[in-house]
Amino acid sequence: MTGSAMAHLDSEVKEECLREDLKFYFMNPCEKFRARQQIPWKMGLQILKIVMVTTQLVRFGLSNQLVVAFKEENTVAFKHLFLKGYSGVDEDEYSCSVYTQEDTYESIYFAISQFHRLRNLSLGTLGYGENEDNRIGLKVCKQHYKKGTMFPSNETLNIDSDIEIDCIHLDLQTLSKDPQDWKNSSFFRLEFYRLLQVEISFHLKGIDLQTIHSRELPDCYIFQNTIIFDNKAHSGKIKIYFDSDANIEECKDLNISGSIQKNTQYVLVFDAFVIVICLASLILCTRSIVLGLRLRKRFLDFFLEKYKRCVCNADQWEFINRWYILVIISDLMTIIGSILKMEIKAKNLTNYDLCSILLGTSTLFVWVGVIRYLGYFQAYNVLILTMQASLPKVLRFCACAGMIYLGYTFCGWIVLGPYHDKFENLNTVAECLFSLVNGDDMYATFAHIQQKSLLVWLFSRLYLYSFISLFIYMILSLFIAIITDSYDTIKKYQQNGFPATDLQEFLKECGSKEKCQKESSSFLSCICCLRRNGSDDHLTLIN
């Protein structure tokens, strides 16, 4: 053969090898197995990971459920213990309220007295804890305006708006003395016309023993409790707030006999196995993305050399498998979450919230990734293709509709806020309007508008009717129409064929001319095989 013929043949060989690699790269695992008997390791690993991660999440969720239940039940118990006259149900955002000076004093003294008698009253495993000053006892603080005078009957007020804070610490020794000694102190002589709030804070310690029944090591808690008597409104009603912030700490000395320790070791081994599975999945998916980028570079260079133009962006993105990116993110979150879970199980860490977010989100991504394998079947692939086609249009549509939604949110907050509970702040307004879009609480939203102002009542009707009509009958219908249009387009493409891109056209082309195929088809096959088995083995991609 002449030199030009050999160069042409070598070019044909490179093109054919590239085409074969591209076809193999875009095959699904079953097609790859039929083509080259390549075992779909990643698919099997993903199926195993789904089972492992879901099992891990369920076990952690059951454990976390015990933690949440223990915190909530203790908070309810504290309210019954320290709030005088607590009915068992919070009145609103606050727990209860008082309306006279006598009831205020009695409620303050009641909380202090109950704290002193806690060990004889509480049914739980509670003890006294140290506060920020490393002292055991109660800290009582009051906020008030500086000295002044006020005569409401004469509409006269003379007060300094600067706020003073006075505090007193009542330790167990002081509380053991005659109660009249600390009750008669000048600190508890409240001048209600300038009083803003009274805050009682104290720390308690507790041990959650119910985890033992689940064969887990118990948790030790520190409850930072705060009782606030809020008089900032000076409306004749003092709102009483109770807040309990529970922090989990490592128990200093645990001596538990039985099979709990053995069960803990089994769980730690299981979590370690989950980490190994996710690491293997992470390595395989990262390798596939790297190899895909290499193949993309080969194709771009070949296309530019042969056709003297660049490949379109849509074809370039085909080489980056977004499912693998989702799997990599899921694996990273699972690995970090599993490490935190192991530390929590060993009682070295207590950050349940962060661990829950990581494990919950990773499990969500794992199950979403199952859609990829369903997409290999045409009947199930419609959902994925419809979402891909409609997403850009939906985002642009939501951006426009969001401006209208924000306008209604601000308008409802400023106008209806003083007259409706659901419009008191921006967050509740946004949630209320979103509920209306979905058809929830319509009658209640209309009925709860206070009719103190006829003008505001009429405006509320115009506001609500216009919002519901605009969003339900127009914007929501257009939103559904956009998705329906994308779905119809995908159905037509599936029946008549999708528009061919440069990449698809290249894959359909014959590898060489008919004459060359007759003369050297076996030669080309040998060359391609030799190249794959030789120094260019890294270019053979495993998707």
C-alpha cells in the first residue's frame, strides 16, 4: 500500500474504534453484558447499596424517634411541674397567661418552689445541673425601664426608655431556708408599669433509660429551661413562655451489664460495611465520569479535525452522566453520615440533627437514582424525558409567577397582618397562600378575618378572591399545560423518532466505505482489538 492509503486506513481505524467506544459507552448495563459479557458491577452495587442504606436509615430513624419522644415528653412534664395552672395545652405561641399582679407573683413563686422540691415531685430521672456560672440553682432576671412616673387617668407619662436588667441567683441552700426570706427581698417588688419581663432559668440533668429496651446505650441530657413572663405589651395580660433546650452529652460513667455492648458492636460493623459499599460505588462512578471526559475529548478532537466545526453543547453534555454525579453526592453524604452515626452510637458525638439530614438526603438521592434503571424501558422513560424537556420552561414560568406571589405575600402581610393570625408574619403568609393554591383552608382563611374595619374586610375579600382566581384558574392551569405540552412532544418523538444530533448521526454512519469493508474488515477488527488490548486500554470505557 502507498503512504496515503495507509494514512487513510489508519484514519478509518481510529474512526471505527472511536465509534465502537462511543456505542459501548452509551449502552445500558444489560446491553454491555450481551455485547462483551461485562458484568454490571455498578448496577449490582447500587442495588445492594439501596438495601443497605435504607436498612441503616430505618434503624437510625427508630433510634432518633426515641430521642425526639424523650425530649417532647420531658418538655410537657416540665410545663406541668413549673407552670401554675397549666391546662396541658398551650394557649397560643405561649403556654399560659396571667391577668393580675397576685397571679403573677404566685406563678413566679410557684416555679421557684417546684424547682426546690423537684426530687420529691418528678417521676423522671432528673437531677440539678450547673448553669453558665457553674452554679446549681435558679437565676431570676427582670428587665424594666428606668424610674419614671405614669398617670393614665391624666394621660401623663414620664419614663426613661433605657432598659435595666437586674438578676438574682437562688441556690439550693437559699431555697432551703424560710421562703419569706427571699420572697420579701426588694428584688421581687415589681413595678408593673415599667416591667418588661421576668426570666427564670435553670438547668436540669436527665438520663434516657428507654434506649436500653432497644439494646442501645442510654443518653445523658442537659435541659436548659427558661420561663419568661412577658409584659412588653403592657396590655393587662402577661404571657408566660416556657422553653426547654435539650442537649445530649456523653455520659461520664456507664456500667451496664447484658448484651447491649455486643449489639452496639454489630451495628458499628454494619455501618462500616455501608461505608465500604459507598466507597466502592464512589470510586466506580468517579472512574466512569473521568473516562467519559476522556472519550468526550477524543470525540471533540476528531469532530473538529474531520468536519472543521465544534460539537453542539447538547452533545457535549451527553458525555457527563448526571446520574453518576447524583450517586457521588449521595455516597459522600452517606459516608459522612455513617461516620457521624458510628460516633453517636459509640456516644462520642451527639449531633443527631446533622446526621439525620445527611442520611435522609442521601437515601432520597439513592431512591431517586433508581429511576435511571427504570428509564431503560420505554414505558418508564417517559417521566424522565418529560422532566428534562419541561424543566427549563417550568423554571422560567416559576420565576415570573414568583414575582406575583411575592407581591401578594407582602401585600397580605402589611394589610391583613393585624386582623388575621395567618398573616402575622411573612413566613406564615407565604405558607397560607401556598395552602390556598392547593385548595386547603379556604373557608377558614375567609372566616377568620376580624370585621373590626369594614374597609379592611372588603379589601380582604378582593385580595383573596383575586389571588385564588389568578393562581388556581390561570397560573396553575398554565403550569400544568407546560408539562402536558412537553409530555405530548416526547410521545410524538417516541413514535416518530427523536431529532438526530451530531453525535447520533456519527454513531449511525458506516465505519468505512463498502469497498474498504470488503477488503479489510477483518484487518480493521484486528487493529481495533489490538489497540484496545494495548497501550490505549484506558480509552475503553466502562459506563
